[in-house]
Amino acid sequence: MGNTKKQNLSPIDRKIRWRNWLSLTGFTLFIFAAIFFWLKLKNQPLDNDIAGGVQIPLRKVLNANEKVFSKTFSKQNLAKAYPKSAAAKVVRLNGALGLMTDLDDKNWRLNVVRAKGDTLKLTLADLQKLPKTQVIFNFKCIEGWSQISDWAGVRFSDFIKAYHLDKLTDKKYIGLVTPDGEYYVGIDMDSAMQPQTILCYEMNGKPLPLNQGYPLRLIIPVKYGIKSLKRIGVLSFSEERPPDYWFERGYDYYAGL
Ligand SMILES: Nc1nc2c(c(=O)[nH]1)N[C@H]1C(S)=C(S)[C@@H](COP(=O)(O)O)O[C@H]1N2
Ligand SMILES: [Mo]
């Protein structure tokens, strides 16, 4: 009987049967292969150096992913760098809030508030002993001008490491204030720790001019100029947004580019 059935099959029916057989076999093979690879992966050694270790082949994939994402993140977050030849010789000047009183050069210190009643007092020489980083970028003011300029100082993140302030970077913000308290800004920690943010003491390879922030200013290329506070007196760390001069006057707190 079966024979007659087979003979009676039309070419179309045969094709359907053949296809059914093929897909069923293919699917079975796929399941076996999946089980095989899963068992193989399960028996791979763990990367035991970390808590909640995963199999080494999986870790390799995770590492590759991480590389891609950290690269795209930091690229997005990096201000364009320029060659020295592009930097202005005559650097624009803007804003003198907090610079109106005479600077007491001898007694100036960078006051780093580690906790209430615990303030680290640093001289300019202390900061100059740390590795120097040069930053040449397009400085942008919210008033509408921009200019490529050349600055140097110690990376904020290098300064943090050198003075063992790492724990304080768990806080959300840093606050900067001029010695007279007239100008003040708040900056989110991620931007402060970005590798182009410097505690700056040089412009075009020379000490900062008085009106551009001598002895120490912030240079933060991922923000508008308002955040690059000149003549830093006090640096503090906080979970809440520190007061910000231009935020109080209606500008965006973040002031990112
Ligand atoms: N102490 C202080 N820092 C300041 C300002 C200010 O008025 N006082 N103005 C800000 C603004 S709006 C800009 S654009 C830059 C200008 O820096 P420059 O004078 O070196 O060009 O400084 C910023 N830092
Ligand atoms: Mo500005």
C-alpha cells in the first residue's frame, strides 16, 4: 500500500516531503550542535581573578565590547585638539569677576577642602612639581566668540591621584571659587575628571597673565568658557550642585559643548 501511495505522489508533494525532511534534519542537527557548544563552553575555565567569573571565551567577547564602547564614549567626550601652530598669539580676554581685588601673591594657596575643617593648602610650586599637560583647543565663550588657544598645567585627574583624593571623586560635583568669593562655578565630576581638564598655570608656554587667572585657573575644554574659572582660591567636592554664578543668572548649569 505504501508503495502505491508513494507512486501516487505528485512532483509537488514530493518536493514538500523532501523539504520537510531537510528542515527537520537541519533543526535536529542545530539543536545537537547548540548542546555540544554549550557543554563545551560550560567546561571552559573561569576567569577567576574577578568576582562572579565567566568562562574565558565569554570574557573575551565582553572585553572586546568594552573596548568598542569606551572608545566611542571617550571620543565623543574629547574636545578636538589642535597643533601649536593653530594657537592664537594674542589671546582674547573676557570676564574679570573675582579679579578686581589685588592678588596677595605670597600668601596665595590652592585651598582644597577635603572635609569640614580639613583643608589642604598648596602652593603653585607644589602643583608645578606634578606632570605637566598641554591643552590646545578651541576656547568657546557663550557671548559668541571662539579662539584656539594654548594652555598648560596639571591634569585635574593627575592632581587627584597625586594628593590621594580619589575617594572624593565619588561625589557628583566640584566647586571652584575665587579668593574673594566673587566668582564661583560648579562642575560635574565626569567632566572634571576628563583627561583634558587641567589646573592651568601657563598660557603660550609662559606663566598666566594676572587678568587671565594667575596663579592658577581651570581650563575645561568640554565646557563653555564660563566654567574655566580664573584665579582659583577654593576647590571643594560635593554631592549637591555647588553655587554657580552664571547658573544663578539663567544660564544652563551644565554648559557643555
Ligand atoms: N574669575 C573669573 N573667571 C572667569 C570669568 C570671570 O569673569 N571671572 N569669566 C569666564 C568667561 S565668561 C570666559 S569666556 C573665560 C575667559 O577667559 P580669558 O579671559 O582667559 O579669555 O573666563 C571665564 N572665567
Ligand atoms: Mo565667556
